Amino acid sequence: MRKHASLALVVVCLAVAGVVALPGIVDAQSSSVTLELQAADDSDTDSATVSYTFTTLENATSATISEGSVYSSDVNFEFEGWEEIGGARSGNDKNFRVDGRTNYRVTYTVGASSDASERTYSIDSSVDIQYSDGKNENPPSETLSATVEILEPEFGTIVDESEEGTFEPDDGSTLELQAGIDIRNSGDGYMDVEDIDISGTPRGLSVTSGGLPDRIDGGDTEIGVLDIEVEDYISEGEHSFSVTVTDSLGNSESTTVTVDISKPPAVGTGQRTVDLGEILVGENGEGTLTLTERNGYTDIDGVEASVTSGDSQGSISFPGLSSRNIRTGGSATQTVEIDVDGNADQGEQLEWDVSFSPNADDGIEAEEEVTFTAEVLYPPYYEELSMGDSQLVFDEPRSETDEFTDRVTVDLANGGDLPMELQNVDAGVPNNPDIDAEIVGGPSTIGPGSTGTITVEVLASSDSSAGSWAVELDLTANEPTTAPGEQTGSVTVTGNVGIEHETELVVDQTSVDVGELIVTDQTDETVNIRERLGYQAVAGFSIRRVAGPQEGWLTVTQEPERLNSGQQKTFGVNIQFDTTAELYTTYTWEFDVGGTNVNTSTITIQAVPEPVNFAETITELEDAGAGTSGEAETVALEMAAALGELEQLLQEGDGDATRGDITQMVTAARSSLLLIDTAGEAQSLMDEGNFSQAQRPLVQASSAFNTFSVAVEDVSSSEIRSRTAEIQASAETLVSDLIERQESHYLEELEEGDPTMLEEAQTKRELARVTELSGNEQRAAELREEAQNAFNSYSELISDGNEELIAARQLQDEMDEDVFISPGGFRLFLISSLSTYNAESDRVLERYDTAIENFEAAGATERAEVAAAERADIASTYENAYLASIGLGAALGVALLVFILWEIRALYRYRLDAEDAVTGDFLLPWAETES
């Protein structure tokens, strides 16, 4: 190997000097290995790899691997392959292509069988390198070797084993044990354990193999397990037997196993928990526990108790336990005492865990610990006593409320575990006579651990002043026992009652919605503001404008400066928009009303400027349309819709509608209403035959139509103008139909009737007006001329009639002066004036007749009737005067005749009286009778 290394060094040096360039073995890593074979395994084999490297010079083209032979069939060297170091090429062919100036590794696998001897085996491997110039170089060969080692097992010393066996309760008549022996392989080869032999087993013991290790590696230790059964009749003490272990190569090792048997007494309780119940603090309680001997081999002579966990607030004891004797398999009753400390916590669950064991060294304690428990009880006591505070807020008007009440509660907690009896409960407010306190509810007994609630009603007069006063409650309870450090007996608890005078500012109307207000119209709005409660004034009262336009459209007209308790005042504003206000925009003003002791209220006032009241006009149009039909209905409803559309366009700001359209459309709407109304009136009168009375509303309807037509012509909105054109057509049809009907009526009167001159003049005049309404100006002018001519003739007849009537009246006056006498206002004439009367009265009546004829010819019926009535009256008067005058004349003639006859009779009596005087007959009784 040194020879090869020296040669390589020389070659490297010469190559560096530029003299020679030969290949050489560079690294023979793992060229020698060791193979291990187990002696315990006759089929064991082992293998490894060995390799070496070589480097080619420039122009190398191929390489061939060859090796010598091994003179043993138990060890074999086999060519594994080659690989390019740092490259990707490799293969398992001994003849392969190579590159110049490249390192290669050659690898062999060497293997040995179990029959190989323990010595070193080797083989020589060489590389034959060919170059492109035809040269062939053979670098020195490499020796590869393998050393075979045989690994032998060997028993180490097995230590004697000792095992204890104790018969315990529940084990039965047989005790089962396990013993383990340590088997050590101290050799360098692994050991296969084949057998374990047990001998010298005493009576009462039965021993079997519980498990042997299959193989133990060199230098390791494994455990062999022995299963031991012990019968209960065996005596206490030590019992031994022998154990021998043999491996697969026949090697063996022996040891001794000893079993120590014991049968101790065992105590039992039969109870897991013993509850001693409830015990008052500072007192004690007791109970019992049953103990048993449960192993069945030995008596118990005394028992020990061990407290494994206890409670510091009490103690537990077992009187006579240390001398307690329990026979084998028997039982005994044990007393248990618990003392509770005077300072133990209430409700504390006292608990002790106690284990019991026989008073013997090998005694078996109880199968489990016994837990002793008890609960600490307290007598009744005031655990908590508290009264809530009352706050009476005078928040109702003084004038409506005499008294304010509130209820407070007193919570009384019985902290004890026994009932608490309440003996006396009273409440009051000692420092304020205007406030009283009464007990209105509460328990007489409060159960253990419970809380009782006592209800106190506090009553305060509305005249009570503001402030805070103490409410006291006195309480006495019967407590049978005093709890440690707790309050007992009588107690007074105090709370507070507070009186607070509220101030409430009330704004009767916080939102004033004026709605739509016509520009230049104005409205006055008022809001009542009052202090509602009546206990104190509003401090720092103020009304302040906080929002709204500043153009002067809203003016505050009433603004109170103070607001006393219970007082009401008025806040007023006047709103009037001008033409600068944006139409259909909601303008809002806000006023904060408040003070330092009240909440602030906000009065919101809203108004919307509008040019006119479209809604009112639309409603009128809709109502008008609902009351009619035909063209009138169309005009009304379509005009209402057009107004609504205009209002919407103005509100939305869409389209080409302007403010000027408002005036035109309002004029058109009012004209439409007048048109519908007058056309309806004219229609009704025509239907009733009153055509002359229908003339006036017909003219008004036509005028309204003309106004409508002029108004809609100037509407700038194309949408509205298109709509009004249809309305105009319907309105024109409505008016035209009425005009045509009226014209037909007047023509019929002229053609078929026999009108008077006045009637003809009037008819032609009215017909001229109707004809003019229809647009026939020429015919209307002709009719007006004809009517004027008729009126001229009428006027002449009237004038002549009036002259005749005046002349008749003048003749009457002359007759009254010249012909008649009027005693007592009654016309009379002298018989001598009869001929004058006849001539003049005829002249008067003729004048009347001429006047009546003229009036009737003119068609002045009323005048003719007046003249006729006057003539009839004067004719009657003249007739009566004639008859009276003739009668009076006849009467005067008769009276004259009677007077003459009377005078004649008087003369005759005078003669007779003269004769009687001469004869004296007047003295006789019968003389007067006869006469």
C-alpha cells in the first residue's frame, strides 16, 4: 500500500513539472471491512461493500476492470459497479467509456456465510485505461480485504430471588404470585434461551414458567417470569426452590428462589361515608361506625385511626378505639364524636377522612378511608338590614295633586339557620310634619337563610318644601340564641326621603305646519308656552331662534321674557313671503325654548310659498265637473288636471313652465269655472223656456270663453299649452251649442210670432247680441239697426201716448176747477152744469183711449195697463159724480116740494087753531086726539 502511495506522489510531482502524465489510484476508501457471524445461528450471513477510486488523463477513452480470485467458497467478492465522481454517469459493466481528467469510483460487495472461518480474506482489482492515441496504460492494482469474526454468547451469574406472599381479604384459598429472575448474556454474540427447569418445590407451592425471553443480545439482561400458586394451608414463613436456565448451545446457569408467606389480621368498615347531620356552632354531636375483621386468619386486638385530612373548625374522636377487640371474621360498633368550634363558619361542611388499621405490625388497614361529615348551624341573626332611599319628585301640577307617595323597602336577611320571629315594626319621619311614613306590608316570620321585605309607604303633602329628611324604622326580633359577633334584639334602620320640586316647560305645539302660503299673503301663528307644575319659575327663560332663513319673511310678534310657576304665555309669529321666495320650497324656522332648570323644547315652524292656491281651484273644478256632464264635465276635469300638472312641473322644476304660466292658468281656470257656471245656468233657463233670462248668463259664458282663450294663448309650457288646446275646443263647443240654440229661439219668435214693436225691437237687439257672439258681425249690425228703428217707432208711440195721457190729466184738473164742487172730497156738479160735464168728461176719456192705443201699439203693456186702469178709475169717478149730482138734484126738488106742502099744512093748522080758539073746542078732552 505504501508502494502505491509513493508511486502516486511521484506521478503527481512529474505531472506538475510537465514531464509525465500517467493515471493512478487516488483514494482506496473502504478497501477493507469486518464481517460478523453469530455463533448461536448456524444460518447467519454478513456482507459489506469495499471501493477504490482512480483518475484518467487527457485523451482517455475507455477503461476495463479485472480482479483476481479468492481461495474460499465461504467468502465471496462480487463486482457491484462504477460511477463518475461528481458526474451523472454510472454502470455495472466492467468495460465502459471514460472521459479525460475525470475521477471514477469502483465498488465490490463482499459476503460471508456461517461456515466461514475467523480470519482475513482478500482480492486484487486493477484498471486497464485506453487512450485515443492507441496507448494502453495499467495503473497499479488495489487489494480489497474482509476480516471474519465469530460472536459467542455466555451466561452471567443469576442472583438468588426472594418473593413475599401475604394472604389478604378477597384472595380466596389460593394466593397467586409472580417472581422474576434476571438472565444475563455476558458474551458478544446473542443468546437463544431454550429451557428453564424448576426443582425442589415444597408442598403448598406450585411453580410454572410464566415466560422466557426468546433472544438476549450480547451484554444485555432479560427477565424470566415464574408463576407461583400458594395454597392457604401452607404455613407462614420462608419456602425455597431451584431454577436452571439452558441456551441453544447447551450452556446453563442455576439460582434459588425463596417465597416468604404471611397471614395478618385485616380491619373493615363496611361504610364509605358517615354523616353526623347538623350541629349548632359551639356544640357537639355523635354517631356510630361498624368495624369488622375481614381476613379470617387472626383476631384484632385494638384498632388505630389515622386522620388523613381534617377540618380545623372542629375535631373528631373515637372513644375506646385503641382497645377495641374484634374476633376473626367478627364485628364491633364504634362511637364517633364531633366537637364544633365556637368560631366555626356558618354552613361549613366539616369533613374528616379517616383510615383504620389493626394495632399490629402486619395488620391490613380498611379497604378504603371513611369520610365523616357534619354541617355547622347558626341561630337566627340580622345578617343584613338596609332601607332604600325614597325620592319624591313633585312632577304633577300642584293644583291637581294633594299628596305624593312613594314606597321604600327594608330588606331584612335572617342569616341564621332557624326561623326569626318579628315582634314590633314601626316607621316615621320625626323631623318633618308634612311627611309621614307607614308600614304597609311585611312578614311576621323570616325563615332560615331567607330575606324578608318590609314595605314602607312615604306620604308627602304637595305643600312640603324641597329637601332631604331621615326615615326611621324601629324593629324588634325574638332570637333564641346569639350568633357569634352578630347583632341581636332591637334595631333602628334609617333611610332618606328627598323632596324635589320639578319645573316643567310645556310647549303646546312644537311643530307648526303652516302648509302652503300664497306669496304676499300673510298668516299669524301662535304657540302657548306654560310652566305646568306650579312649584317654581323657569329660571333663565328664553326663546332663541336657532335656524331658519333670514330674509325677513318671519317676524316674531309675541315673545315673553319670563315664565313664572304655573304661568302660561303666548309666543307669536307673522309669516309673509315675497316674490324672492323660491316657490314650493319648504322653509323651516326653529326656536329653542328653555331655561336653566328645564329641558329645552324646539318649536319648528314650516311654510311653503306657493303662487296661488292650486288645490282650492282644482277642487272647485272637480266639484264643478262632478255636477255636470258632456263638454262642461270635460272642461272642468281636464282643466283641473292641467292645473295639477302645472303645479307638479313648478314643484319639480322640470319642463318649460314659468311663473308667468301661473297667472295665465289661474285666469283660465277661473274663466273655466265661470264658463261652466253660466253655461249651466243658461242651459237650465233655456230648458225651462226662459230664453230672455238665459241671455245674460249666455253672454257671460261667451265672455268667459274669450277670456279663457286669451289666457291659454300666452302659456309658455308646451305640455300645458297642448292640454289647454283640447280644453279650449270642448269649451268652444259648449258655448257654440248654446248660442246656436238661443239664436234659433229668437229667429223663431220673429218669424212665427206676432211681436209688439217693443218685443220686436228687444228680440232683434238680443238676436244681434247672440249673432255677435257667434262671430257674424255684419248680421249683428243689421239686426242692431233694425232694432234701433223699432225702438224709434216705439219711442214715438210712447211719447204720443204720454202726451195724450198728460192732456187727459190736465182736462181732469180743469173739470175739477170749473165743473165739479167737492164737498168732503166727493165730486159733484150742479144740474145746471150737466151739459158742460158731458162734453168735458168725453174729452178726458177720449184722451185716455188715445194714450192706451199708442202704448199698446208700442208694446208698452204696463204703461197701457196703467193708463187703462187710470181711465177706468176716472170713468168710474165721473159716473159716480154724475149719478150723485143727478140724485142730489132730484132730492133737492123733492125736498122743496115737501117744504111747500109743509108750509101749506102749517097754514091750514093755523086756520084750524084760529077757529078752535074762537069756538073753545080745544078745552075738550077728545079734541087733541081728533086733531
